[in-house]
Amino acid sequence: MKIKIGIVGASFAKAAFLPAFRLIDDVEVIAISSSRIESAKICAEEFNI
């Protein structure tokens, strides 16, 4: 069973959290948010969220 998570803060997540979570088989990032919608969209597209 995968653990599904959402992340707040697209800029820091893109640099730190998302690359790390890709390495964990039992974790799936299903949401990303940011105060800047464009940052969230770019991050979501890049990491297939």
C-alpha cells in the first residue's frame, strides 16, 4: 500500500522533497500547492503530479 502525500511549497519541494520522494517505492505525491499557482503548475507537470 502506498502512502499518498501532498506538499505545501512548490519551490522548496522541487529542490528537496520531490527528488527524495521519488526514491521511496511506497510513497506517492498526489498534490502540490504554492502561493504562486504558476510555480505549483510547473512543479506538478515536471514531477507528474
